[in-house]
Amino acid sequence: MEYDNEKVLKLIYPEGVPANLENDELLQYLSKLGSYKSDQLRKEVNRLVEENKTVVEQTQDLAISNYKTFILTSECSREIFREFRETEHKLDGLIEKLPKFFNVCEEFVKKSDDINTSRQLNIVTMKRHSDLIDILKLPQLMDTCIRVGKYEDALELASYVQRMGVKHSNIPLIKSIATAIEDSWHTMLSQLLAQLRTDMQLPKCLQVIGYLRRMQAFSTSELKLKFLQARDSWFTGILASIPQNDPQQHLTKTIELTRIHLFNIITQYRAIFTEDDDLFTGNDSRDSSKIFHGWLHEKIEAFLLTLEDDLLRGVNSVDTVLGQCMYFGLSFSRVGADFRGLLAPIFVRTIGQHFQNSVGIVTRQYEQDIESYTLINKISTGLNRGKSTSLDTLSPPDSLLDFHPLATYCNGLLGAFNELRLCAPLGVADTVAKTIQSSMERVSKAIFIFYRQEQQAFSEAERDNFIRLCSCLAYDLIPYIQKCIHCLFPPHTVAQHLGINVQMLQKASLTYLVPSDILKPLHHLLPNRVDAIIMQSGMESVAVN
């Protein structure tokens, strides 16, 4: 049947059926048309024309009779079309704004979630208000503990905050508290180091070092260095506060304070760093021990420099200072720091320098006196020179009274000897002898210069007095000064100390004057009968025939 319909359609519409006619009614009409006979088909055209005409007439009648309805319907359709177009335009605008609306809604949801989270946090915060207050007060509590010196509590607080910071490192508040506690921790460290720079006893010192060790701010070597630096700063300040107006008092006070405080510091170091006990027995070879060795060496060197400086400035009682220094060095032998061997060269050098200065002053004074000296009307006192030069007495020769410059010179030398006698180490013996030798050579040269300037104007009496002056120097003063030197430094004692005999000592001119060198400028002016005696160097006794 469908096939027949298709054939009918091809006959009616050879070029194809229009799209607007494809419906069920057409198929039904074709089916009905296919069943007609030829007569019916010829009449079908007329029938359709008549039916079309009827439909048109009915439509016209309907439009005429209902034209208002059609107009209204047309207007409604136009209004509906217009509104549909507006609706479509608004829908397009709505579609464009929907993504923004979605974004705003998402932001609102997020803000709502944040607000909700904050609200929950506020609720929790209100519940833990007291606990939070305690946590927030930790930095203030730490500062209070440090200010009042409760370092034990401060260390516990710092340890607690450190653990809390590690556990809650993602919380900004905890981070800020940990930072504040760390700042206070550094303040406490500075205060503890500052306490080491004060006068503190061993228990307090042990306590402070214990706190520093618990803080773990320094390694063992660094802690040793910090301890010595801090104690040295305090010790240096103590020494700097000693008045320096009087060398004797300054040196005495320095010895006393150095001995007391330096020994206390060593004792504190030994008690704190017990692992360094071998350090004081000489059995420690570790590099860490060099810190203490270097510091102690520096302090001893500083003391020796102060000692030498004050001795050169002039100390009234060298023997007292020497005794104190020797006791000082002996007391330090208990900690393996006996430095008495370093004291001897300083005292020997200082005593020798002081003696040289004294003899130099005496010698210059003699040179001034001999320049203005005159031999006119010089009458011998008639005293027995042999008696005055007796070996049984240490009194100066009486013959010196005839010649004022020589007497003054001898008194000056005796004053220098008396100062030296209070503290006369054997190490200065050769220096004393050479200083006297040099001084007497200058005396002899000054006499020769005096002779060369005045000889042409000499009278016979003046020439005799000049010969007596030279003889007094050669036969009285030189043997007497030699005797004084041997009284201070007995030859057998010096020889025993050097491990030689007295003959070798005399041959080397140690503590012995050399009269030939002294009297060389005046040799040709002395009486011929004593030339051989003058050339002798023993000078145990000199006799005048």
C-alpha cells in the first residue's frame, strides 16, 4: 500500500512532494484517492474546487463576522512576540551574568566558611581563655624571672616554650612567643656573662657556669674561653684601679691583689672544668688546655712587665718586694705555675740599672767638682795613711779627707753600696765591678784633664799636692773600693756559684777591678817606686814605703 502511495505521489508531484505537505492527512487522502475509480477521479477535481471555494467563503464569512477577534488576536500575538523578544534579550543578559553570579556565590560561601571557622575559633578561644592568657604572659614571666635573678625558672620556661614551638610551629602566635622568649634568652646569657665580670666566690661561680652549660650556648672550649675572658676583664679592672703615684705602694698592692685574685681564678677554673685536672700536673696534651696556658702565661707576663716598670720608676725597699714576689711565685707552684725563675733576671737587671744610675750621678758630680778644684794651700792632715787603709776595718781611708772631690766621690759610692747591700744578688756582681771600673776610669781621666789644664801654672807645692792626689786615688781609694766590692760579693762565694776557683775568678776580672786600666792616664805621673805594685791586679794590700 505504501508503494502505491509513493507511485501516486510521483504522478502528482514529479519533482518531489513539498516538505509542508508531508503529514498523516496527506497519506490518508492518497490512500483514499488510490481507491477511487476513474469516474470518481474525474469528479474529484471538481469536488475539490467546490470544496475549496466553500472553505474560502466560510473563512471570509468567519473573518467578517469575527474581525474584532482577529484584530485582538493579532495584537496579542504581536505583544506576545515583543515580550518574547524582551524575555529572550533579558535571558541573554542573565546568561552573561550567571558566571559572575556563580563566582560571587562561591566567594560568599568561602567567606561564610571563614566566618564560621573564625566563629568556631572564637568559641574555642573563649573556652580556653585562661590557658591562652597564661601562654601570652610567658614572655613577661620570662623577663621577670631574669630581672629578679631566678635563672632556674627562666631556663625551665625557655625549655617549655622551645618544646611548644617545635610541636606547634605552624601557629603564628606560638612563633611570636618563641621569638620573644629567645630574645629574653639572649638577655639572660648577657647577664650571666656580666656576672662573671664581678667579684664572685666559687659557689656563685659554679652556679653561673652551670646555667651557661644548661643553656648550651657554647661548646666546652668556647665556655672556657668566655670564662677566662670575663674573669680577666674583672681582674684587669681591679689592677687598673690601683693608684700609681707611689711605685712602692703600687707594686706592693699589685703583688698582693694579683696573688690573691689570680689564684682564686685558677681555683675556680679547676673546680669548674674538672676534666682539666691533668692540666695542673703537666700531663695534659690536649689543644683545649692551650686556652688556659695561654691566658695564664699572659697574666704572668703582664705582672712581670708591671714589676719591671715599677722597679725602674724607683722602689724604696727592693728586698721587701723581692720577698713578696718569691712568695708569690712559690704559692703558684701548687698549681704548676712557679715563675720564680723569671723574677731573677728582672731584679738583677733592675738592681744593676739602679746601681749604674747612682754611680753615674756620683761620677758626674766628681767631674764637676774636679773642674773647680784647686791645689793651692792644700796642707796634709798628717794622718797615717797606712793605718787608714788597714784591712781590718771598712772605714774609708783618712787620706781622702785631704782631697774633697775624692772624699765626696767615695761617700757617693758608699751610699750606692749601702743601697745595694740591702738586696745584692750574685748575678749583679760583675755589673757592679764593671760599673765601678768604668766610673774610676772616668775619675782618672778627669784628674788627667785637670792636670793638663793646670800643670803650667803649678807651683812646687801644688805639684806635690797633685802627686799626693794621684797616689790617694791609686793606693787608698781603689783598694778600699775593691774591698767594699768583695765585702758585698765574697770571691769564694762567687767562685763557688760559678764552679771555678778564686784564681780563675781573678784572672777573668770577675768582681775584680783592673787598676792598670784605671790609672792608665795617670801612670806617668805616679812615683816610680810603686809602678810595679800598681800593675798588680790582686790588690790584697798596698803599702806605702
